[in-house]
Amino acid sequence: MKSFESVGIWFLPDQPDKRVPGTLSFSVDDGFALRLSGALTPHVFSLAKYSAIHGIVSESPYGKHISLFGCFADSLQLGISGIALETIHANYGFAGDEFIESAEELFDGAELHFRQLSTWFGYSGLKVAYKPEVQVSWKSPPEYTCHLADASLRTAFGLTIKGAPPLVSLEENASLSISGLDRCTAADIDSRYAHPLRMLLTFASDKIAWPERYSLLRRGPGRAYPVRFDRLHAPVRLDKSGGQKLPGNFLFLLRDVAARFETFIQSWLHFTETHPDFCSIFFNTCYEEHGFVESRFASVMQAFELLLQDEAALDEETICKFEKVRTAALNSVSAPSLAYTMSLPSAVELAMPTRVAKLMAEHWELIRGIVGTDAPHFIDRLFSTRNYVAHRGPLPIGVIAGADLYWLQQRVLAVIKVYVLGRLGFTQDAISEIVTRNPTMNHLKTVKAPWAPAGP
């Protein structure tokens, strides 16, 4: 998303005649800040909140009609002349050639542009020939379509030409286009399509993905083309480095799923829909590159356990066995308090190492080299470390700590990724190829596993 600052006139949707001049600034770091030379409502000695604000700006890389939502003032200055200077922030907004009247406005489609998308597509239609002068030609790469229950998802390529001879620049633009929607709100499009696709690109590229441009489309009577509205907001965890990993760091590219593109997209949307808790933790915290190692390890383990609860089902006999263990612990104390009862792990928690063992057994040939030891040893050290990180106390034998904890965390992430790839329809041979060509997973095979010596 492009940053910009522009002067304009601003008003409330239900008071279009009362206009206030002001300057709007937007950046991916700070979001929206609107500085008004006046107040939109009669000023009182309290900060105002506005559900929506409209404005027309003089300059914008998007449209000049700005619609802000979730607005709140964070400062109000009163001059001697009675003029109020109000500064307002907005949670999100839209820029286009028209205003959006409310957050419940309905749209027919959307377009998403991600930094990683061109690399993930792995195609280029540009060709350069020397005969002897330079000749440049462009052919649109193949497109792939996935038909969903209430929409269609399509890969798209375009070409942007800038400058004039003799200095001309050509830039290919890759996007994911969603069409055929039955009049959905922006929130519905975000939760059902944009957010799952963001998670898909994050998973595929092994790097946090945020849309560089996120447009909503609305058709109207008598219009040959839909009206475009760019959705603008400040991503909470945007990667500000501007860097892009090379294709070798991707888990997989479009060409790996091209032959089954439609079923793959359907599998991914189904997975994110049926694993909301896992996806929330995994994609919002586990790809962070900064922070305390122990905090990140705790988040990875929480995501792992949520995935296992959904996937590694245990039979009633096994659950009953762990329930008996918990009951015995409760019965060892006369009249246990509620606090004592709630502090004990549930049968599901007690069974977690058994769930991990079951999952690892199913994929052992793929993860053997990544884990770096036998499965029982790995599970013992994993849960000893997990319990120490969660509850602290004296450092017991076998706990992974310090810099080694980072490599343990990376191994757990690799096990999760291998399992999710299987759930998305990748064959054992395909996953084995991914593990072999992925630099991170290959590095884990060569780095000595940080296991402390087994305890007595």
C-alpha cells in the first residue's frame, strides 16, 4: 500500500453541507491520521467518535473520494477565537471514485496483490530479443480458475508500462481476482476470501504476506466496468523490511499445484474454515521474526496443540485412561479447592504427547532427518521444555534452553508444515521433494539437534 498525504474537505455522511478543511495522511506504519482545521461536531470537552467520515482530497495514488470508518479523535485544541483543531484516526478506509456510505456496503468482487505473488506464480510473459536492435514482447502467462460455491477465484497477470522512449520500464503485475460474489460486505469478503488467501501466501512463501493492494469492486446499472475501491489500513504485523525471499525459500509454487489448482484452493479454504483457532495462532504469531524466543516457542506449541486436537483423534479407551490419572490426582487431596481442580491438566492435555507420537508415526519417514533423534526422545524433550517455559521453576534435566530453543522451535514448525502439506493433498513424494529443496528444512537436517543428554 502506498503512503500519501493530501489536503481536502471533510464532512459526516449525514451532514454533507457542513464541511471542514483538513489534511489526511496515510502510511502502512501509522494508518490514517486526519488533522482538521475545525471540528465536525460542536466541540465539547471530550474526544469524539465517528462511525464514518467522507472527504475529497486533491492528490491520492488511489481515488480522490475517501471514506473512513471506525474513526476516533485523539486530540482537540481550542483556540482563542473558538476554532477547534481536531486530530482523528481511523481503523480503515476506502479510496475510489465514489463514496462508500456505510461499512455494510455490498460488493461484487475483489482483487488482491501480494509482494510474493509474482514469485509464487513462477511465470513471466516478457521476452527480449536482439535482432540486432532490442525487441521486447509480452504474452500473458496461463491463468488458473477455481470455481467455489458462491464465487470464482482466478489468477491474473497484467503489464504496466512507464516512461517514454528511449527510457521505458515494463513491470508485470500478478493478482488474485475474486468474482461472481452475491453482493457481500467488505467484512465478509475479508473473512471468507482475503484472509484465507493471505494465510495461503504466508504458508507457501514462509514469510508474512500482506496485500500491497486490496481492491473491492462494485457494479452498477448502465456501467460497462465495475467501480474500484481500494481498502486501506495499517497491517498490525506488516514486514517493513521491503525484502522478498528468493523462490528457493518458498515451500511450494503455483506450478506445484497447477494441475489441481481448483481442488487445492478448495482444500485450503476448507482447512482454514475448519481450523480457525490453529490458523489464528499460527499465522498471527508463528511467523514473527522478532521477540523473545520463549514467547515464540510458547505460541508455536499452542498452535501445535490446537492442530493436534482437531486432527489426531484418540479413542475413548485412551481418553478414559488419562481421565483416571486426573481423577486419582484429585482424590489424593481431601476437599480439593476449585483453584486446585482447575490447575490440573485436563485429560485432553495429558494425552497430548500421545497425539504427537501418533502424528509423528504417520509422517516419520519425512521428518526423521528434521527431528534429528528418535521420536520418544524428541517428544520427551519437547514437552519437558514446554512445561518449563509455561511454569518456570528450577531448570530440570533435558530441557532445551537458550539459543538451542530456537532450533527446537524451528523443528516443531517444520513438523507442522509437513503435516499441513499432507492435508492439502500433497503426496508423500511431493512433500519429500519440498523438504529436499527447501533451504530451511535442509539446514535443520545438517544442524546438530539441540537435545540435552537423556536423563536417568
